[in-house]
Amino acid sequence: MIMGDRARQRVNISLNAVRTIAAFLVVISHLRALFFVDFSDAESKSVLVQAVYLAGSLGHPAVIVFFVLSGYWVGGATTRSVSAGSFSWSRYGIARLSRLWLVLAPAIILTQLLDRLGSEVNGSSMVYSGSPDYHTVIPADGPVPTLGVAETLGNLFFVQSIHVPTLGTNSPLWSLAYEFWYYALFPAILVALSRRFETRSRIASGIFVVVGGIVAGPDVLLMFPAWLLGAGVGWQQERVAARVFAIKLRSLALARMASVSSVVFTSIAVVAFGSRVHGLELIVALPAAAMVALFSVKPSRSFVLKPLSSAAEWSYSLYAIHVPVLAFLASFIVPASEARWQVTGASAVGFVAVLSVVAASAYGMSLVTETHTKRLRDGLIKRLSASKAIATTISGR
């Protein structure tokens, strides 16, 4: 999913690997729902099958890990710039919106194309005609009713799942709205509280926090603490680094293993009890923040993590398009929910094949979108600086 541009400048192999694993857990959870029978209908309930279904249910906790990582990279940098009095709304807005829209806009177009084409060519499939069997991964009444102009604009301007439905089959877009509002509210809160800024700027920021909080709504704000925990780790990066460097390597390895295990354990708890306790998924944020802190310095150099770290560079594209692609494939391969697969050797091959197609599609999309983020951002900031220089020159005459 989305991360700050600092992540590109100072690559942390360990945290990037976490980012990739989280992205694929989200994809796997949706692939499971569209291609495999529910666990209650599984013919085998062996330990292996139970493990497969457990891995296929960790998508939502993985999004909480995303929020913590995003807070760490984006929120930490923002806190430092506000503390130094160098924060600029225009530069910040360009950096964040270029990152978001460069992938989101093409993803919206792709969703429209695939959903409309799939509904036209294979409309009899339950994927497009609608079914509650897919557990809200795709709309229960089909995607077409949520492909209108209002839904399209709402998803483009980050009010999906708040004031309009997510677009068509692209249910994961809900988290981008949450992410946007965290990006917007966090610096406004800092500016409102900082004495380094003029009173009018602080008042305007305070008003924006109130209005933005009302627009974002309680569900978005409920998950905000997860993002803030990551931002807190980023803000205290120097102290965190000093403490981590003071830990002996063996003890650090054990602490890291414990933090990862805690993330897994709390994620399983969310899967088991989350439907009964609203907001329980926040418990994942605490060990996730500890994990981020422990891996933020002295990152692992494992050769296993390097390809996972590289894949993080197109994880946002993967997140943004995977469900429309999965839905389109499922409408042909398993057109009815009753036709979904049992867990077998043959279906494992099918799983790998489908996952490979989705990953290849995301990687291809990233080559024309995500990889150009820095160039677009720098170009826009350069134009902004030139415009300000011209305006200053004119006003000085």
C-alpha cells in the first residue's frame, strides 16, 4: 500500500518486506473468498487446511500494520518538519496527493473497465450478478450500481466508505480514504498546537481539524490511533535508534521474533473475535509499532528479505487493483459461489496461477504509475517554486 517517499530514499529491507507480506495477505484473503469455499463447507478440516484458511483471513489485520508503517514514514517526517518550523502545506500536499492519485486514478479507470466488461460479457456469473457468499469482498447486489459518477468522484476524492460506496468490486479502496484523512488531519493537528506558526495559521488548522474530523467520521477516527502509533515511533526515531543499538544482537533477534509473534497472535485474535468487538483490530497496532521500532535500525540483510523488499515498490499498485482483477478472473473460472474450489493439490496450483496473474498485472501497472512518483512530485514542486519566485518578483516591483 501507500508509504512515504522517504521510504524510497532510505530503504529499510526489513520494513519493506513487512509491507510486501502485508499486501499479499490482503490479496490472499480476497482470493480465498472469491475462489475457495468457506471453511464451513470445506470437505477436509485438517490442520493444514485450517492453516490455509487462517492465512486467508488475515487481510484486515494486515491493513492495520499498513497504517502503522504509514504513520512511521509519513507522520514521523511530518513531525520533524513541523518541529523545525520548515513544514510547507503546498509541498506536503503535492507529495501526498501525487503519491495517492498517480495510482488511484488509473485503478479507478481499470475498475470501471473490468467491472463493466465483466458484467457485459459474463453477467450471469454470481461475481457480477451479486451474492452475499463473497462476504462483502464484492457488492452483494453486483458492482454496476456502484459504478456511477457520484461513486467515481467520491472514490477519487477520498470519501469512499464514508459518504459513498467503494467503487464497484474495488472494496479495498476504503483504506485509501482512511489514509488520506490521516495525511490531512495529522499535520493540521501539529500546526494548530505548534508555536512556530502564526496565530492565523494555527486557528485555520484547528478549524480544519474539526471540520475534517466531522467529514471523515467516527469509523475513520477510530483507526487513527494505529497511524499515530507509527508516527510516534518516527517522531522519536533518534531515541528509538539509541535504545535499539544498545541491545545485544542475540537479545535484539529474540525481541524482534517476539514482536513479530505478537503481531501474528493479535491478528489471529482479531480474526477470532473481531466481529464481536468493534475496533478490536486496534490491538494489532501495539505490537506492530514495537516491531517497526525494533526493525527501524540495524535492518536485517537476509537474502530472503531482499526480493520481498523490492516487491514493496509496487505494493500500492497491487493493493489498488487486485480485487477487480480477481473478480474478472473468478467470473470465468468459478462463476458461481458453489463452484469455488476445495483445498487440494490441484487448487493450490490454481491459487499460484491466479496470484501470479494478479501480481504481474500490478507490477505492469506500477511501471507506468508508481515508479514515476518521485519524478512527478519533484516536477510539481519545481513548478510551484518557480511560480512563487515569479509572484515574489512581480509583487516586489
